[in-house]
Amino acid sequence: MRLFQKSLILTGLIILSLSQTACDKFLSVDPPYTQDVENFFQTPEDFDRALTGAYDMLQASFLTMWIGEIASDNAIAGGESVNDSPGLHQIDNMTHGGVNVELRNVFRWNYTGLTRANYILENKDNIDFPGKAHIIAEAKFLRAYYYFELVKYFGDVPLIIDKRIGIEEALQIARSPKAEVYAQIEKDLKDASEVLNPVASQKGRATKGAALSFLGKVYLYQNKFTEAAATLDEVIASGSYSLTPSYVDLFSVANENNSETVFDVQYTGLEGGSYGCLICLEGNAAVGFQGIRQYNGPVYGDGNSYNLPTQELYDAFSSIDGRRAATILDIDAFIATQPNPASITYAVGAGGHTGFYNNKYIKRQGEIGLPDNDLTSPVNYRVMRYSDVLLMAAEAHYQLGQTSTAQQLVNQVRGRAGVPGIPVNSIEVIYKERRFELSGEGLRFFDLVRTGQAATYIDGFVTGKHELFPIPQVEIDLTGGNWSQNPGY
Amino acid sequence: MIKKLFIQLLFIGISGFAFSQEMSVTGFVKSEQNVGLPFVKVQVKGVTTGVTTDGTGFYRLKVSDAANSTLLFSLTGYEKQEVKLNGRSTLDIILVELVNNQQEVIVGYGTAKSKEVTGATSKVNGENIEKMSVARVDQALQGQVAGVNIATNSGSPGGSSNIRIRGLSTFGDNDPLILVDGVVYDSEGLNALNPSDIKSINVLKDATAGIYGVRAANGVIIVETKKGNINSKPQVEYNAYWGQQQTSRKLDLLSAQEYAVIKNEMFAMGGQDMPFNNTNLGIGTPWQDSVFQTAPIQSHNLSISGGTMNTRYSIALGYFNQDGIVGGPKSNFSRYNARLNFSTDMSSKLKLNSVLLYSNDARSTLPENGIGSVLYNTINAFPNVPIRKPNGQFSYMEEVSDIINPIAQMQNQYNWNTANKIVGKEEFIYEFNDHLSFTNRVNYNVAFVDGKVFSPLVWYGDGKYANTAINDDLESPTVELAPGVEINRGAAVYEERSTFVDLTYESFLNYEKTFAENHKIKGTAGVSIFQREGSSLNGTAFGIPNNSVAYADISANTAQGGYLNNVGSWEFTERLVSSFLRAEYSFKEKYMFSGIVRRDGSSKFGANSRYGIFPTASAGWLLSEESFFKVKFIDYAKLRISYGVSGNDQIPNFAYRGLLNGEGVYVFDDLITQGVAIGRPSNPDLKWETTRQLNIGADFTFWKKLDFTTNYFIKNTFDLLFQPDVTAIIGSYGPGGYPPVINAGNVSNKGVELEFAYHLRKKKDFSTDLNFNVTTITNKVTKVPDGVDYIPGAGFSVGGDIATRFQEGYEIGYFFGYETAGIYQTQAEIDASGVVQDGAKPGDLIFVDQNGDGVINFNNDSDKTYLGSAIPDFTFGFSFNVRYKAFDLSGMLYSAIGQEIIRNYERQQPYANQLGYMVDRWTGEGSTNENPRVTTESTRNNLFSSYYVEDGSFARLKNVQLGYSFSAAKLKKIKVDSFRIYLSANNLFTLTRYQGFDPDLGSSGALSAGVDYGFYPQAKTFMGGVQLKF
């Protein structure tokens, strides 16, 4: 007992007199089994994994598939009611302002994407290994992609290059002029195109052709027609791409990553998902949302009736143009052709109904992901198709007075669609052809804006205001209120 | 008179004969209420040994010199009595309960008489907790202590409450430090604690809680479990109650007929076809009647306590079971408890205190208080649709994709959690002498927490978000693993097993000595080392056979090759090393001074700011001891003041470090490829929040009956830890990404607390105790992070505006939106209003032009304003306990006044059902100025406005109890010490104007408080119980 008492007291006294160094050591706890932000990029695998993380944010592009259509004359917002994604309805009606969930997500998610690319580029000199140059090139391509999205939507945006910034620094950063952002995008794409493989080592990775095609598009958005023509010609001359024989089958999962694919955002249905974090999904949320509401019948799956093509778009097509049916599903006409039409049902959403659905990106049976399958469509978003490259090249050449080249390119696209060639005697012919070829793919609004036609075609469009979307007001507030809002908002 | 004389003579005679002889003295010790007091220590003065009274208060003591001996009677909480025996062989005694100021309170690493205390503390006795007949101690504590606001997070069985000591002081975790016999319990962990095991609860509210340093900023709650008594026979106690619960409220929803009429009008107004040809649909389906049910509750506690010469013990077993009023057994809480408190003198100088608490608690839950919860679906379910279709299938309600049949939902929900917890303490106290003692103790808290969720294949109708099957035949979705290789997903089960191990070693010296009679010195010095480790392993398995819960286990999965099945895990370690010093000095027990310093080192913070020092000073003046103090009716008067600094470290572990725990997953070659991404950016300068608190208080006793305590406090919290919404350009808003944790912002709480306790024990048969307390707190954000105007909080409706904010000059989480001023009756009124309200038509809400620019701006916040807050202006607690002869009646009333609630349980979709008030909607000029028109077209009526804000004030009779105690004399014959039966009711009535299920609506998040998504209401419970001692 004596000994026990003594040892107890002794232990207590030792504890009472703990040394500072012992404390320090005891309190330095490393997070178990977790790699840290600051000690990463030690192996080639680290670079590769960070790059995958940077690719991840491409999946946010489904928003552009919506907004690029809904903001234009191609589609209405649709949905369950006007309170179902009210931000899209505001964009549809050109009543959008500084408070808009979808626009804020565009802003946030693209900044996250470019931050992930910057994180790689910040650490690019850590180690050397074969293949590093390609990883750096892919990171630059991705950064350019995200900045291009931002500049298309918002114009001047803060330009952050090769570093991460903290809260304090964020308060000091101003919006960079659009021209500076474009210059950085051009530089990144040029750098990338010099290194990237012509053929991707894995389906989904950026290629030389993708970098050049985007570079061409970026030139075109700035009306740099000479550079655009040269760059796009390089893509065409590379011979890497060709139009597929059938336009109708272009958008099925089975036909993904074909000869016409310049760059796809990859999606899969192999992982489930739920509402609440659309950016956490690995599936394409737009496709399920664009499905037919409460549809019960063959071929298609049920969805949320978002992004519904307009009668006006339907009417714009020539009736002999097969691209009309491939682009637009006339639901009642479709049902009438089915074996037992009376058994097929669907519902009309209170958010609007046109009788038409986006037939390129729509939930089809056999292309259904894990639950909730409205959110997990495996259908890739074809953000850069070869026909887009051809039509952009046509536009650039036409603007440079090379009308015969332009005509040949336009008719190459028409030929594949099975419609007769036409004379290209005005720039509007090319613009129209872009609409026939690329409707439903999220390009229309930005095409109308860059070609100065938006006010003509979009109800409620105010010139001098609606060319740009407003910077989300809360983002202005969170950086100290120093940024001016875009004009008109 | 003659009788009295006779007795006196008899005594004298006996004393004469008994001189110098050993004899037995017997007697009863009773309280003023004439109830036998057990555990009273009875000893002869000058002799250390003695006996204790049994359950009836009876004692028998051998006395060697009955003529000259003096007997000492002592019991904690009662005044000591010395009685000269004068040779008597029987001696009955009445012990008087100590007035509050003499009671012992726990102040952290020591105790003090409340007379000596210089801080603001409150004490609640275990019986007042047990009497509330609830599952959790936090529910029982509501309204009992001034300055402690408790709001219920959920009325479901096992649902937690949030405890706020002296207001909301931070954006993040506001929970106080809860210590049970010295062991840290978190708010969730309170599920494991049996309220019947509690002896007392002490609440440290002011800066003197600073003895707990970096964890003390939100106050400290010290819970002590029951102990045995020296030299007492085993006392067996059995307490039990049984009850039935029902909902305290159902909402007034539209009948099928009203629904059809209103929906027809809504569609017609929107220019669409009317959905109902026939509106004569009667009442329709009263969904609430099927969702709510009566549910049983029961509790049993069995304990034995006693002691020998140098050992005390108390052991207990407990069982509690409660079904939910929504979902019955699907929303259940059950608990088994076992407890052992054991103390022994290992030698004359070394004492051992040992505590062992085991608990097994199990909880099953339904989705609650959110969009998609059972009650949210119940409120919005269509009344024209039956629960089941004629073919027996559940009806679908396909017109709204996120409203599902609540009955089907409950049936398909399987969500269980169990926790096995072993908590204990081994404490060795070595007493060098009467003045100096040395305590060394080890505390442990080991918890094994298991969770399981079974997701069967279900079908709620076309397009429903909650479907897991692909059709109503419950066919499974298939997954393509590789081209041509498809497997069924089937039903899934998720399991998680987590282990938490807390270890604390504490070592401290206590010194107490009075010098020259007038100078009393107390000192405490020690260290504390704390470590918490947690780890978890979880897995999901697919292909559960037969879609049946009978096989809901990972082991039963049939997923081919284990494909699809996935696993996850996490681990953490956190540590705290602290040293503390407290010095107290009092002069003549009139002037008291105390100083505390604590130094904490926490692994939660980076090397730049790992250590913090927290000092506190306090003083007291016992005015009533002064010779000049001659106010007759004031028996006791004390003034107190304290000021000090404490901290709050409740942030995630490793928050100062940037972690690659984000999600960076992409698809290459059609396969999911795992990459990495930054989860949360780093902040190496991150440090604890600091709270500086001033307390000025006074304690009085008037007429020996009325205790009164008041405190005024100013509590300022600096460097708030939080993860505010940050700018997008730092790039943290990806999947798995979070904003960084930063120190920014200040909050101030000022308040007044009043506590009254009235005791009337004049007559033998009658006694009354009344307790009343009032708290008022003014909460204000005094600073937000630089460059930020406000921090957005909870959203309104689905994808709607932000309704709550953290903003300088306002309460935390105040409501911000458009103020309404009735309904536009005519187009002429709109035209003449002088304000352009875009899109306004007759029947729409009139928004107030706050900035007076003639336009209601819907693009920014310039026309939005303050619409209220979830923080009450006043809270009141009132309890009474009246005894008359064998009957006792007690009750507890709680009231919170001046808070608002956001009505956010209405799905703003055309087909969703609505509340009864829509019957009085606007239908034309002059019809109403309250509720807007109905239409399917786009209006701004569903923007967040004062229309959706309601007064949340309420008063609730939390408990009322009527008991009857059988006569002790009769019970004695059957060897029973006491037997009491009672009837009791919880939440018998609630006075409120709030329309929702329950105005007592808490939230663990400071910014989501007061947002009602269809809150699981507290049950109204009727119970009967017994209390038996032998």
C-alpha cells in the first residue's frame, strides 16, 4: 500500500511538471492517412491525380447546355413550375439579375476548375519525370477552358495564374479586362497545342486538336478572323477528324468518342447521386432534367421537362432537313407513331410546355444511370464537334472574303446531314447553318451575342446589357464590394 | 401539561439509572415535511464512528454515556444539529433544509459553499430532472435555470436539444462543455445518460468557468451521478412510469373539396386547364390522421445504494423505451443503463472514487425537419388522393416530383443507430493532512457507434426523386460494368461502425487553510491531458436478397464479385494539454477574492497559435455579515463581480491545414477515375475564439423563505471561428470542397437573469416550493469578416432566396427579406401606389419600398429588411411543488417570448396541398388583405417576405404531476420504506399563435434556427408511475 501510494504521488508529480517540449510533441498531431495540400506533388502519380481533379470540374458544363439554349430563342426553361429553378426562368425571360443560383454556380464551379489547374501549375517545378510536359499542357488546356466559360458569361473576370489565393488576397483582386483574360486563354491553348498528343492516350483527355479548335473558337469570339481561319485550318488539315455518316446517331452513348469528337465532357452512369450537390455527380444532370415529364412509354425515360425547344426553332428547319427530328422530339407526333399510343402517357409541367423536347440530350431507355437516374445520365456533352470546327472555319474564311472556301465547308456539313448544298452568299447563311447543325448544344445564345444578332432574335434582350450576365451580387459582396457590376444590372 | 411533566420526570429517572451505562438510542430523523430522511449520519460528538438512518429515517446507535453525550445529525443539504442526549433512549429529530446559500456547489476541480462562490453558478437537483419524465437531461433542463436557453432540435424520440448558456455567442458550435463525473459528453452523447442517475447539475455561466480554459466560452455544465452513503443499509429503489403519447398539434390543412376549388382557381388564373371537373370531394384523405399515432413510452430504474464504515456504493440499472408519434417503432429510442459508483478509503489517507457507466442506446429515425421529410410530405400531400389505390398500391401523387406518399415513405424507411458506451473514472485522492490533498484521476469514455441504413427498391410514382426501382414492379436498375456486362443493383444496405476513445489524465493539488481565524486561503493547481481518438469504417453493399429488411446486412449481399459494393473510413486524433491555477482568499468570510489562470495547448490549431492563456478574476462581498447591515427582512445579501477570458475550440480537427480531401473524380475510358482535389484550403494562423465576460450579481434571502439571485452580464466573443461563404475565386466550391475556417467577426450578448425560489414549510401537512426564473438576452453581431457585408444562412423554399443572415448590428441568424403591406386590391391601387413593383397584379402581396426610390428592386437587397429573429426576447421558467398530507402536485411551465419562425414547410408547387388559411385567399377586390391570390403563373408572392414570418412566442406546461404517498407507518409493516404513485402529463398545453406543429423549434446551426420545414413536434404524453423504496 505504501509503495502504491508513493508511486501514485510520484506519477502525479511527474505529470504536474510536464515539460514544454513534451507538450509540443504531444500536440503536433498529423492527420492520419491523409495527404496534405502542402506536401503533395512528390511523385508523377500525384501530378496525374491532381490533373484528374482538374478535369472533374468540366462536368459543371451541363449548365452551359441549359443556359446557352434557354437564354436564346431556341428553348424555354420548362420544368415543374416557374419556381422550379427560378434562375433559369429568369434567364429565359431576360429578367435575370445579380441573384441567380445557376449563374452563381457557373461562376463558382469554373473558378474551382481553374484553381485546380493552377494548383498543378504552381507546383510544376517540384519534380521532373517523363510525361510531365503533357500533364502541364493538359492543365493549361483546362485552365483555358474554364476561363473561356467565365469570359463568355461575365466578360471581365479576376485573372489568377499559377497560384492559389487566400481570403485576404481575394479582397485585393480586381476584375481583369476581358482582353487580358483572352490573351491568357490564347497563350495557354497555344502552349497546350504544342505539347498535347494528336490522339488521346485515354478517352476523355485533351488533344492537340481540341486545344487548336478551342483556340480557333476563342479567336472567333474576338473577331480575329485571320488567326481563327489559320488555326481551324490546321485542325482540318491534320486529318484527325471526319464527319460521321449519320447525324441522327451522333448523340447516343454508343456513338460517343467517334471520328467527329474533338472534345467531349465525359459522364458516366456508374455512380449514383442525389439532389443537393449537382457538381458532385459523375453523370450528366442536364439529360435527365431534359427528359419527358412522367413519361410512361417506349424509347425514352421520364424526366423533368427542362430546356424545351420552341416552336420557332422547329419551324426554322426545312422539313426535308433530317436534323430537325434529330434535334427536336415532337412528343405527340412520336407517340402517334407508336404501336399502342393510348397506353403512352406523359405530363405537362407548369413551368411551360411547347410539345417539343431536346432530342439530342434526352433520357433514353438503355442510357440510364444509377439512382437517382434523373441526375446520372451517362451521355457525354459534346462541347466541340468537328462540324462546329468546319462551320467556324467557314465563318472565318467568309469574313476574310474567301467565300468559296466558306461555301465548301458549309456544304460539307450539309452533305453529311443529307440536305442539298446551298450558295453561301451572306454571313447569315453560315449563322443559320450553325443553328441547324448545333441547336440544343448550348451554343446558340453565345453565338447570337458574338455575332450581334441577339437583340433581333431574343425577346426582352437589351443591347448593352444582356450581352453579359451579371456577376453574382454575393460574389461582389464577398470580395469587398470593389467590383463594379456589369452594365445595366 | 401533566403528560409533559410526567415525561420529564421519567427522563430524569432514566438518566439517573443509566449513568455510565452503555445503552441503545433509537429514533426517527424526519424532514420538515414529516418525511423520514435516509442516509442521515448520526454520531456521538467526539467519536468518529456512527450510523446512518435507514429508508424510513430510523436509526439505532450504541451510546456509552447517555447522560452526557451529545448526538450529531448531519446530511448533505441540511443544517447540522447537535442535541444533548440527557440520558434519553429515544430521540426524534427534524432536520431543516439548508437555505440555498449554504449548499455545496461544484466549481471545477473542487467544491465550495455557495456562500463563498464569487461566480455565477446555478444548481439543479436530480429530483427536478427525474420528475420531468423525459429521455434526455437537456429536455429536462429546459426552463430550470436562468441564463440557459434550451430549444428542441427534434421532438422525435432521442432527439437532441440545443443548450445555449447566455445566448448565441458564435456562428459555429455554441454547445457548452458538458462533464459527467468529469468526463466530456457532447450533445449527441447525452442520449447515453440516464436522467435518473443524476444527483445534481451545476451550471457555470460566467468567466469563472475559465478554469476550463479553451473549452469554457459557452459555459460549463457539470453533472454528478448518484453516490451511496457511509454506514447505511442497502436501500433498494424502484421507479417506473408508463405512458401514451400523441401529437401536441395537427395543422389545419385544406380538405379535398377546398383543395379542388382552390387548385381549379389557381390553374384558371394561370390561364391553364382546370384540373378538377368535380370539386365535390368532401374531406378527402386526412393524411395527418394516418401519419400521427399514439405511441407508448416507458421507463424503469432499479437502484441499490448503501455503505459500510469506509465504503460507499450506488449501483443502478435502467431501461427506457419510447416510440415516436410519427412512425411508431420506425422512430424509436431505447436505452439500457448500468451504473456503479464506488468509493472507499484505501487507507486513512488515500481515497478511491470509482465510477462506471455503461449504456446501450438505440435510435431509429425517419427523415425529419427538412425538404422531403415525412411531415413535409404529409403537409403537402394531396387530400383528394387516397393513401392506397383500389388495387392496394400506395397512391403516387405524380404531379409534384418531390412530394411522395408519406405512409409509403415511412414504411420504406430503415435507419438505425446504436451506441454502446463505457464511461468511467478512477480517482485517487491522497490527503496529506486536513489542508492539503492531491488528486490524480483517469477518465475514460469509450463509445462504439453503429449505424445502418437499408434502402429497399421502392417506387413512389413516375419521376419521383426517391425512387430506387425502375418501375412499380420494383425492378432493379442495372449497371453496366463493362460493355455487355450488366448487373442488377438491387436493394442496398449501408453500415458504419465508429469507435471513439477519450482519455483524460488529471492531476491537481487542493489546499485550504484558515490563518488567524479570519484569513481563509484556498488554492488549486494542476494539469489535465486529454486525448480523443476516433475511427470509422463504413461500407455499402448492393443486391440484398428479396428486397427484404430481413437480410439487411452487408454479409447478405449478392452483388456479383462484390462489384458496386464500396467502403470508406476515417480517423482522427485530437489532444489538449492544460495547466491551471486558482487562488482564493476570504477575510472573515465577508470579502472574497478569487483568481484563475489556465493555459491550454490544443492540437486543433497550428504551431502559430497552439497555446492560449485564459485568466479570470472575481470577488464577492457578503454584505449581510457587516455589522452596519441591519435590514431585518433580509437574512442574506451578497454582491459578486467577475471578469475573465475563456475560449472556444469547437471546430473540425485539422481545420488549420489544407487537406486533399476534396473530390476529384473524372471519367477516362468510360471508367470512374479517382483523382485528388483540395477539400478545404489551409489557414495556419487559425486560433480559438475568445470570450470576455463581465458578470455582476447579487444573492439575497428574504424572510428566510425567498431566495433571490440576479446577474447582469456582458459577454463579448471575438475572433469567431467559422466557415463563412467565401468568394468563389479562391476556388473551394467543388465537390467535397469547403470554405476555409477563419477567425473573423465578433458577437456580443448582454443580459439579465433573475431567479426566485420560495419555500414555505410552516405547517406539518403543507409545504410549497415555487421557483421562477426570467432571462433576457440581447444578442448582436458586432463585426463580420473584413470585406463582407453579411454571411448568408438558411435558404427559403426549394432553391429560393437566402432568408437568414449573420450581419453586423443584428442578432445572429436574423431574418431578412421583403416586408409586405397587405394585398393589392385593384390595378388602380397598383398604379396609384407610386411604387413600381414589377409584375404586380391585383391579389399580389404589396412589398414595402424600403429605400424609397419608387421601385421594388428584385435584383439586389436594397428593398429587403429585418423581419425578425429566432432568438427570444425573454424566457421564463416556473415550477411549483405543493404537498398536502399524502398528496403532492408539481408542475413546470416554460415560456419563450418574442422570437419569430419562418413558415417553410409549404411546397410552393401548383398541386401541393396548402394550409387552411388559403380558404381566405384573395379572390377579388375587398376579399382579403391577408393572403394573396392563387395562380400557376409566375408571381413574386413566393419570395421570402414577412408573409412567411410568424410570431413564435409560446408558453408550455412541460410537466404536471399529481402524486400520492402511502403512509409510512402502514408500509413499515410490509417492510417498505416508501411508496408513491403518480399521474403525470408532459406538454399538456401550449399557448401560441404559431401555426406550425411546434413553436419550440431549435436548430444546432446558429443560422438555421427558426426555419420550420415541418418540425417533428414534441409529444403530449400521459403517464402513470410508481416510486418504491425498501
